[in-house]
Amino acid sequence: GIGSGGKWVDRTARYLRGTAGMQLMFANVINTMQQLVGGPLVAAARVKPARLGQALWRYMRDPAGVSAAAAELSVALATRMDNQIMETRQNINEIIDLDPTALGSARQWAIRHGYFMQTAVQNIMDPIIWTAAFDQATSEGQSTDDAVRFANSVLRETQGSWNPEDVARLETGS
């Protein structure tokens, strides 16, 4: 907007859009379940469903081992998982130990905790999808380095990225 009136309209619209989004997403079990199912379906465009099933089975038997092995090979995945784990842990701790003076307002609390379920599910899906893509690439004869690059790209392209260059203007602007 131009001028003080236009800027006020922009701020008001941005506030209402953000508040409505948080309200819709907070503890949204349906959205979380859609993410649980939808993430692998989108990834299936780049990775064979059989590979996704095998990676899921391995993850179910040893979640920490699969996550650690994938993170050891991929700095990008390790960074993504560390950020999500730290954010999720911080969000859960703040939910359990709610201190209104520390948060300042209900709006700040909602901003911090609006997407905790989605973040937790994504932190499970990322190593599964990455492992499936890596396994597929290595089974097709790609080198370890090329397989890591392929798995990183599959994860970024199918599960999203929060890098500034990957976020659409619509997601950030007024």
C-alpha cells in the first residue's frame, strides 16, 4: 500500500491472514494426517513407491539409526532435521511450561506453537523419503555423492524448503 492508509490496510490484512492461518493449523490433526500420507505421495513422483515402503519399514524398525545414517551422509538433511528437532523440542517445552510473562501474549504463543504437530510429522517423513531416494539412486549405480545430491533434491523439491530463495512471495508478503 501507498501512504499511511494503504500501509494500515496491509498490516491489518497481514495480521488477519496470519491469525486465521494459525487458528486453522494449531493442533490440526486432519492436516497432520494429510501431511503423513501426502508427503510420500508427492515424493512418489520422483522415488519408486517400493523404495518408499522399504525405507518406511527400515525406519519403523530403527528410527534413530535410519535418521542418523541419513544425516551422516547428508549435511542438508542433518541441518534440516536439527532445526526441526530443536524447534519441536523448544515448542513442546514451552507448551508444557507455559509462562505467560515469557511469551508476552497469546498471539506470540500461537505463533510459536501453531505448527508443532506438522513439524513433528515432517521430522519423521524427511529421513524416510531421503533414504528411499538415496537407496534408489545407489541401486541405479550412482556414486554415493551423486546419490546424496539426488536424495537432497528429492527432499527439497517434494517436501519443501524454507530457504529464502525457495519460498514464494505469496507465502511471505502482504
